[in-house]
Amino acid sequence: MTETSKPAAGKGAVARFLESDIYASFRSSPLAMAAAVIVLAMFVGAVLATLIAPYDPFDPAKVFLSDASLPPRWQDGGDPRFFLGTDDQGRDMFSAILYGLQVSLMVGGLGVALAALIGITLGLVAGYVGGRTDALIMRVADVQLTFPAILIALLIDGVVHSVFKGISRETSAIPVLVVSIGLSFWVQYARTVRSSTFVEKGKDYVSAARLVGLPAPVIMWRHVLPNVLGPVLIILTINLGLAVITEATLSFLGVGLPPTEPSLGTLIAIGNQYLFSGEWWIVAFPGATLAILVLSVNLLGDWLRDALNPKLR
Amino acid sequence: MTETPSFPEPVISVRNLVVEFATRRGPLRAIDGVSFTIGKGEVLGVVGESGAGKSVTGSAIIGLIDAPGRIAGGEVLLHGKRIDNLPAEEMRRLRGRKIGMIFQDPLTSLDPLFRVGDQLIETIRTHSDLSASAARERAIALLAEVGIPAPERRIDGYPHEFSGGMRQRVVIALALACEPDFVIADEPTTALDVSVQAQIIALLKRLCATRGTAVMLVTHDMGVIAEAADRVAVMYAGRIAEIGPVRDVVKHPLHPYAAGLMGAIPTLSSEADRLTQIPGAMPRLTNVPPGCAFNPRCARAFDRCCIERPEPALPSAALAAREHVASGHRVACHLYTAREDAR
Amino acid sequence: MLAFIIRRMMQSAGVLLAVTLIAFVMFRFVGDPVNQMVGIDTPQAEVAKIRESLGLNDPVIVQYGRFVWKALHFEFGISYQFRQPVTKLLAERMPATLELAFTAAGFALVVGILMGVYSALRRDSVVAKVFEAVSLVGVSLPTFLIGILLIYLFAVILGWLPSNGRGQVVRIGSWWTTGFLTSSGLRSLILPAITLGLFQMTLIMRLVRAEMLEVLRTDYIKFARARGLTARAINFGHALKNTLIPVITIAGLQLGSIIAFAIITETVFNWPGMGILFLQAVQNVDIPIMAAYLVMIGLIFVVINLVVDLLYGLVDPRLRMTMRR
């Protein structure tokens, strides 16, 4: 901000972002822009689901079995009231997808946030403290890394449900899923942050901060962390896609969200039962929504990785 | 003063070479009108800061400029025949057989998964009809020649079993395996221990002298230049600032940049103070100033330097006499042509 | 070399011990084994007797030792759901899962490497762009969705391939069953194997591509080009060999996760393997099966890891050297 000759000087963070290389590379990548628009639209749709959705698919008073299994509007027998048709219980697919999106994104987002929190903290501690602490954390990470996230999530789910037997799936599903995802995905953050911390730790500014007598946690959060955020951001984006997939998979397998509070995965699981009877729309629309969401998030992640790491091109 | 060795047949000639790299913000000129020749058995040292275009020049000659880079102008001649426009397959046949190249880091120049001997034999057999056993004998002879002890045993070793200096000897053996007429040595000693550097330079010089190989020795080490080169070219921002017999350029640099590089002052100047460093930094290639590329950093720049680009030329006769300038010593600086204008 | 193997085996044993510890904690503390075995009306004395006979009153460390000892003999107790020995249940279903996993892994490896090498060498070609698009879709589509898609396309619409089960199987030896020997068995295998392998295939393709591009940028490839070697010798001699070494590691580990990922594919295709068994165990809190599955997956991972490491050493001369030391 001290360079007055630069046009960006004195402007806010937004203006500086608009003039940055990252934004330039964003503007020159139509795929990334399209992905960003889709992700944004889905986020808005999910957040405002209760306002946008034409029906409340979970209000028994407004769902009629007589409307069950109607095909999408443009097909023979379609009902103009239900744009994407209805499911086996007469629920409006479009509304159900919006609600499902909300649940999926919430679980995925919270899970990734938890994973990042655990991973960053452990990574900072391991990298900064070193020695035995580091060895212990990284050993645990190694062991865990040999097991796929979905398996860990399944185990955690199983254990939680056997420990808290009294709790119904309705109330416990979301916290259990978030914890499962959080505990399955932390390793990558920890490893990345740890190795960056090792590098940053050796630099002069950290030594200087130490000399001044700043406590270790302050140095870590205020000085080391900002320097390792680039890679973390990339992992965060890519992991959001993975987390949504994991949630959907668990729900599809029947250990995630129950049909009374369906996520996209649950909707797909329900629809899958009607695949052979020709009611393809019950599975196709939630499936397509999930696929497009994850694809867009991954496209953004890929682009972000390239933009932040021009060397990799 | 006229001790300039005569190298009658130029092995390699570079004329007005221009190399550009396509970038998001338009083409970037890494090499901008470079010309020189190297004769049989001659060693041309090329010095300059990193980014001055030394290595790119080498890559351009051997035809290994990768996209987004390309030769955008000028020509390269080997024994008088143009090679810069050859089809890829013909150029490949020249590489290794007629033109060899030695890279900077011997630790990374050799494929770690292949035995040293296999890499040598592979190279020899690519360019000749030798049988496997004959090629192996040739490989052993080469290793012996570059000073690898017990070559018949070491030939079956992997690169990681060799020390850095030994690996660079292997690299030299590989580059000279097919007796090329011209060798580009791109900072061949930078990555080595100081104690080993002199040995490698001496080895390179001896091998090339006995074979009459022309050498382009890229380096930023003036000591290496003084020791090994016959002539030296000083590069700055993709252009040649000064080129001439090594003793001349080192003792009597004319171009202010060359003078700065030699850590001496141009004797021409009356306000002669020691010039220990050159202020500023080389411009980014996206941002080379008009006129002389060195003008923003030059203490002796004047109006013309900022407008007109100086071409490498012989200094005016009067100057040449006063400055004891040897023949063949060219400099791209208006200081040495301005007087003629004034006349 | 021997010292290296021994050291690696010690590490593997350590990992396995950690895994069995988790399995033991689950087994012993999460689901009380006795509660599952007795009814509500079982008298207190009876419960105590069972407790004693199971050794649940011994010190925990002794119990853990016994658990490990039994695990070494593949004894994991009785399934709560099926009232049958867990080992027997797993053994019955193991052939189905392993045949599926190996077919999927073979498919992923062969196709993934071919596609990766191609798109690294011709990275501006249309085909490479198509591969890249396919790979992006491949990592973005959840496995179960791919399965559903394939079923809808090839089983429901086209009616070419079966959509569930293993088809006809042939018994080999005392317990192994194989679907490789009948045409219905082979046809049944196609869709699940593609579904299971697709994700790993895209991973391997991306890995090979990235690794190969990295290798093509190295000094030794530049030097090989400067020596005038043919493109063929450079790409398929030097570059490919250097590319495949790190790929071995990842691909090996992928095989392990394929077995675990089979849970999803087996569910979609109703494939009678261990994955479905484990999923049912999770849904019904059948702890002995969960514990056994965990230990088994851990064992598979560790063995694969070990084999990969040794293989790595055999291929890479640099490591052969360190291993000798």
C-alpha cells in the first residue's frame, strides 16, 4: 500500500484482487468461470431452499400419494405443477433436490471445515514443535492414510451408533457424518501444513518473531499460517468435492441421512429402487445435480491449483 | 597486439539470432539479434548474468528450444550449412553426432535408472553402426579417456555410484562419444566443488584441443573464462554487449557493462573511480528499455543511448589505437561510435 | 537387504498391532459381547458365567493378547447377526471380492497407464483433451452413481449385461468359488469391475501423466535429447521407466483401497462379497464382523505395502544400494 505509483495502491482488497494475476487467469479460463457460476448458483439455491422451492417436500399435509411417480413436465403424463416430476410418494423432485442440496452442502462443508481445523492444528504443531510430537502425529497420519476415507467414515458411523444406541438416525446423522468426514480427511492438511511449517520455521521472520518473545501459538497462527494457506485452499476446494461424494456415498449405502431428511445421496438411493420400473427421473435428477456440483467444484480446484502454482503447468 | 589466433574455418556461425517465447502478454524476446562464429578448435566463452540469454543461445543452436519458445529470426550455420530450419529428424541426427552438449548439473544429467555404460552404448549405437560389443569397447575407451579409473568395471555402475566430478566426466564422455565438431558446455563446472572445477575445465579443454572441437563455454565464472576461452562474448538482456579475444576483453573491457563485470573501470573515462558494482538489475525481458538495454544502469549513458540501439562494431580507429584494442574486438556501445559522429 | 526387509516387517507389524488395538477396543468396549449373546431374561448368574468363560474378567492387557493371538489364527468369534463364526462368513465371501478387486485393478492399471502415457506425450492432441475430460468426470462422479449409470445403460436399456450377482460360479478346492470359468460369471463381472476400477483408472492416468510430464522436464531427458537419441528411446526407454517407479507405489496402495471401495460397488451390483457383509455389520452393529474386516483390510494393506516396497527396491538401483547397507 505504500507504493503510490501503482494504480492499485490505496484500494481495497477487492480491487487488488481484480487486478491480480489470479483474477486474470480466472477471466481467461471459461471453464473455471462456468464452474464458479454453477457452484455459486447451487450454494444460493441450497441456502435459500426453503424460499425457492415451490413445495415443502417434507410437509406430510402437502404431499399426496395421488401425485406419486409423475414424470417430468415435458414428458407424456407430466404434470405442469411438478417441473422435474415427483417421486414414489408424490414429493416434488425439484424441491426435494434443493433441500437435498442444502443438506449435502452443509454436511460436506462442515466436514471439510472440521477436517481442515484438525489437520491445520496438528500440522502446525507437528511442524513447529517437531521431535516426538511430530513423529507421533505423522505416524497416526501414516496409518490412517492407508485406509480409504469411506471405510473410516463407515467405522466411525458404526461405532457411534453402537455407543449411542438410544439416539435415532434422524437426530444423529448430521453430526456423525460431519465427524466422520472430519476425521477421514484431516491427514492431507496436516501433511501439507507440516512440511510448509518446516520451511517457514527456518526463515528469518520466524526467528525474529521468536526473538521478540511472541508465544509459539501466536507465531504459528499469525505468522506461519498465512504463508501456508495457498496449498490449504487448494486442498479445501478439492476436498469439498470429495466430502460431498463421501456423504452421498454413505447416505446411499444407508448409513448416512435417513429418507425423512434426504441428502442428494439418499435421494439417489431411493431413486435407484425405481430404475428398473422405468421411473428414471427419480434417480437421474439428483444424480445429475450431484455430478455437476462435484465436477464444478473439482474444476475450480484444478484451476486454483494451476493458478496458484504456475510452475506446474 | 595482433595475437588473435586465426581460426580459418568457422565451425558454427550464428547470425542475427532471435528467440522468442510466447506468453500471455505477448512474445518475449529472450535472444535479440545475436551473432558470432566459432572456429575449429576454438573456445568461445559466453558470460553474463542469469537470464541474459546464454543458455537459450546454446539450446537454440542445438535445436532444443521447446514450445512456447521458438527461433523467430536469424540463422545458425554448421560448416556453412543452415541447420536452424532442418526437419526435426535430421536435426536429431546432428545432435550428439555433430553437436554435443554438456549440462550444468552432472547429478541430474544422467538417467538414474540406467547403467553408465548403457547410456554411453546407447548414444554410440544411435549414431553409428557399431556392434554392441564394439560400442562397449568404445565406451570403455571413452571412460578411460575422461579419466575414470578402472573403466571396464565402472562401466556397469549406476550414476549414483559416481561422485559429482566423476559424473561430470561421464557426461563429457557422453557428449564427446561421437566426436562432434562443436560442443556447447552450459556452465559445466557450476555445480561442482571448487577443487574439481579446474580438473574438469582442463579435461574439457584438452579433449577439445586434441580433436579440434569448437566449444561454446557458457559460464558466469570469469576465472573459467580466463583459463579456458580463446575469445569471450559478454551478453546482456539477450544481446551481445562485447565480444573479442579473452585477454583483451578481460584487461581492456570497453562496454561499461563489461567493465563493471570485470570489476574494473573503463580507462577511457577521466573520472576514473573504482567501479565495484553495477547499480540496479538487468531489466526483465518483458521490459527492455529502448535504445541500449543497459542505459538505465549505465553511468555514462547519454541521449542517444536511450533512443538508438547500438550494434556490435569495431571501435573507431583512433580509439582502437588509444585503447590498445585488438582486431576482432567488437563492442555494442555508442561511446565508441559517438566521436565519429561528432567529427 | 535382509536388514531392510526385517526393518520393514517390524514397521508392518507395528501398524498391524495398532489396527488390532483399534479392532480390540471396538470389540471389547463398544459392543459388549455378552449383551449380544444373551437374552433379556437370562439370569444374572448365567451372564456372569458367560462373562467368565469369555475371559472378560481378565486384565485388559491379557484380553488384548488373547485377541491378537486369536486374530493370528483368524478367530474373531461369532457374528451377532448370523450366529456363525465370522471367519467362515468372511471366507465364503472372500473369492467374490478378490476376483472383483483384481479384475478392477488390472483394468485400472493397464488402461490408466496407457491413457496417461498417451496424454503426456501428445498433450495438446484432441484425444489427450478427451482423456483429461474423462478423467475429470471419473474423479467427480461417485462410484455408486457410475454403477447406476452403467446398469441403466447396459442392463436396463440395452439389456446386454447382467446387473446383479456373480452369475454362475464354479467351486475350486474346498472353499474358493470362481466366476472366471463360466460365461455368465464373466459377463457379470464386467460392469462391477469397470465401476470399481474407473476411479482408480483416472487416478492412475492423472498420476502417470503428471509424473511423465515431470520426468520429461528433467535434465537427463534434455541431455538424452541433446545426444540425439530417438524419440522412441527417450519416451519409452528413459521416460517411461522413470515414470513407472513412483506409479508402482501408488498403484499398489490403490489395490488396497480397491478392496475397501468394493463395499460400494458390491452394494450397487448386489455382489455377494465381503463388502456387503461389512456394510450389513455396520448397519446392524455386528462388532465381530467389523473388527475382523478391519484387521483383514489392515493385513492386506500391510502386505501390499511391503510387497510394493520390495518391488520398488528391485526396480530402482538407488534404493537397491540403500537396502544393501
